[in-house]
Amino acid sequence: MKLLQPVMDRVIARNPNQPEFHQAVSEVLETLEPVLEKHPEWMQAGIMDRIVEPERQIMFRVAWVDDNGNVQVNRGFRVQFNSAIGPYKGGIRFHPSVNLSIIKFLGFEQIFKNSLTTLPIGGGKGGSDFDPKGKSDREIMAFCQSFMTELSKHIGADTDVPAGDIGVGGREIGFMYGQYKRLRNEFTGVLTGKGLGWGGSLARTEATGFGLCYFMDEALKAQGKSFKGATTVISGSGNVAIYACQKATELGAKVVAMSDSSGYIYDAEGIDLDLIKEIKEVKRARISEYVKTRTNATFTEGCRGIWTVKCDIALPCATQNEINLESAKTLLANGTWAIGEGANMPSTNEAIAEYLKAGIIFGPAKAANAGGVATSALEMSQNSMRLNWTFEEVDAKLKQIMQSIYKAASEAALEYTGNANNLVAGANIAGFLKVAKAMYAQGIAY
Ligand code: NDP
Ligand code: 2IT
């Protein structure tokens, strides 16, 4: 990196102790050099230094009362990263590991992902270090209400539209939406992932997992391959993993392993997804329960072990940096020929370099998991029009969007790197171009 190394150096100097943010920025800057060589006017207009600095970062106290009557204090975040092409858009994550570095890496990635969807949405992300595990419904509600009491001052249907992410699903969106409405007295599309009876879009729940499979299906087809008969491993067992499992299975794959943060299950006969849904969606229990019913399956403690399971296709759908260099090497040594990222930044930059070196089919997160936010944008459209599309309509639009993302990424990859299969560069470049053009056109205070 020549042109952009000074930008990277400034990011590191200005944002010490934010390793995840540095990682996400470095992965993008590494691929944008040829674009900036063609556009010196963008360098001159400071587009690069501007794009790595959030437009606004909000951090706030979230105080709430637990079931024992004790006061608990968490920290809330909303990073409004870039609004060049639309209102800030991105999920909210509740997980004890959440900090500013994690929210910034997610918000930064969201800029390019949202641009790739072709829909008018800017990039943002939020969350809290609140741990929903083991909390009662009342505690979840109390936390969500306190969180939204502050967040409501900073968002709006035309300003910033949050949604779910790790630890935030339909239940949490409901509690937050109720509080927003209570405070503002307005029924607008200020959140996505809402319930189907009150403004939610059909197929939003399925969208990220389905979209991942639609994207990978295109990438596989381009190389004469498909999900048919492919042994597949999916990490995680949350929203993204469950619907990735459903669609991959529909497309002919045999999913043999899934996980949660305590370990992974292996079922040689193929995962029983109804059982997973019962355990994770209904009972909110641990995945280890699976082997009580499916007695031929095994449970192994620890998260990284799942990457030692021999598979053709791996779909990491849990969390960031779940595949490090060692796990990447294990996958490749076991003959894995395709990897599609459902989670955000699940592979370290060293792991990605290893995939590219091996020449496997690799669907990077920004492109491969964009189906969730794309369908959120479709939910926003339906809310604005005050009407609902059918499941089939939304699903068809989602599929078409994922196909067009694949096309845009592979064409940009070919144009700028000479290799249509380098979807890492292709996705970053295609996503960046639209945002950079918009930022340039909109000028700067002078
Ligand atoms: P969920 O909360 O529904 O599920 C998360 C899953 O990942 C759970 O199985 C969880 O296990 C596991 N997990 C979470 N953190 C860790 C960790 N630190 N180590 C190991 N396992 C972990 O979240 P989603 O399915 O919504 O999100 C999964 C990934 O997909 C995230 O990276 C998210 O950013 C990304 N994503 C989500 C989208 C969406 O629409 N929801 C859209 C695009 C990307 P456990 O239950 O034990 O914590
Ligand atoms: O990472 C993501 O794209 C999401 N968590 C979904 C964001 C959204 O606004 O639907």
C-alpha cells in the first residue's frame, strides 16, 4: 500500500486500542489503491480521511433495574458513520464484548455493504455491552426501554434506522419500538425487523441467511459448482445461521455441523433444523441440548473446533474473527472449496489472504451477508408507502439484489484486479465507488 498507507497510519494514531476497527479499515484500504490511482481528485478532496472518520459517535449511560431490585449500568453506542447515499442504517448488537472498536468496525463495513445493495441507505451501527443471556423478559424490556429513551433523540425514519444484530431480534425490536412510539407519539419506520402485524416486512427474518445462499449460489455457478450434494458446516445457531441452514438445505446441501458460543454439534445424517429452531428460537437454550434428542449426533465444547469438521462449503455465521489463520489452514487442508461469510468480519485478514492464495470460492461478508440490510431497506420502502408486499415478492427482490451484488463485485474485481474471482477487492471497490462519488458531489464546508 503506497497511496493509502498514510491514511491507515492516521487511523491507527487517532484511534488507539481499536484493533477490530483497524482490521476492517486495513482490509478495505488494501484493495482501494487502484481506484484512488485513477481518481486523484478524490484524494485531494480528502475522501479517504473523511470516510474513515464517523460523522457522529454517540455513547451513553443505560441504567435499568434488574429482577432483584438492583440498579445495573451498561454503556450504549450509536455510530453514525456515513450518510452520503441515505439515512444511516445498520443493526444494534447486545453482547458483553461490545465496545467502541467493535461498533466502529461494524459501522465502517456497513457503509460499503449498504452501498452494494443498490438501495439508498448510509452506514451506521449501534449496541451495548448488555448481556441478554439468562435475563428475564421483564429485564430485557427494562433494558430496551432505557436504551431507547436515549437513542430516540438521535434516530428517525429519515435520519437513522436501526435494526437487529447479535442479541437483538424480534422481541428486542418490539420493546424498543414501543418505547420510541411512547416517547415520540409517531408510528414511523424508525426500526426494521418489526413484527409482521405492525410494519415489519415478510422475509426479513429469513433474509440474511437466504441472501447468503443466493449470493453463494451465484458465485458457485460461475465456477460450474453448486450446493447440490455439498457437505456444509455453518457456525452459529442464531438468526443468520438458522436461515442459511434452511436455504442451503433447500438448494441441496447437507449441513452436518452448527454451533453456539459453548461448542458445536456434529450430525452425520444432516442437521435437524426444526430441532435447532425449537432449542434456539423457542426455548432460547444451549445447542448442546440437540444431542439429547438426536442421540447419534455429538457435542464438542469450544467454538473453533467446528472448523476441523471436514466440509466442502463453510458458512461462518456467528461472530468476528471466528476463523483465524490456523482454522483457515485446517479448512483448506480438509478440502473446503468454498467459504461464504454470513457473519461480519468472521475471518481474520490473514485467513482471507490464505483463501485468496488457495483460489477457493470466497464470498466476503460485505457482499454475502448484505441480504439482511437490503430487506430492511425494502421494509423502509413498504413503511413509506404504507403497504405490504407478499413473501414471494420480497424474496424475489432479495434474490435479484444478491445476484446483482455478485455481478457488481465480480465486474469490479475484473476491472481493477484482472481477477473476477477476487470478490474481496470487487465488493470493496463496487461499494466504495458509489459512496465516494456521492461524497465528492456533495462537497465540503469551504
Ligand atoms: P444471533 O444473536 O441471532 O446469533 C448469534 C450466534 O452466534 C449465536 O449462535 C451465538 O452463540 C453465536 N455467537 C455470538 N457471539 C459469539 C462469540 N463471541 N463466540 C462464539 N459464538 C458466538 O445473531 P445473528 O445471527 O443476527 O448474527 C450473527 C452474525 O451475523 C453477526 O456477525 C452479525 O453481525 C451478522 N449479521 C447479522 C445480520 C442480521 O440480519 N441479523 C445481517 C448481517 C450480518 P450464543 O447463543 O452462545 O451467544
Ligand atoms: O450487519 C448487518 O447488516 C445487520 N445486522 C442488519 C442491519 C439492518 O439494518 O438490517
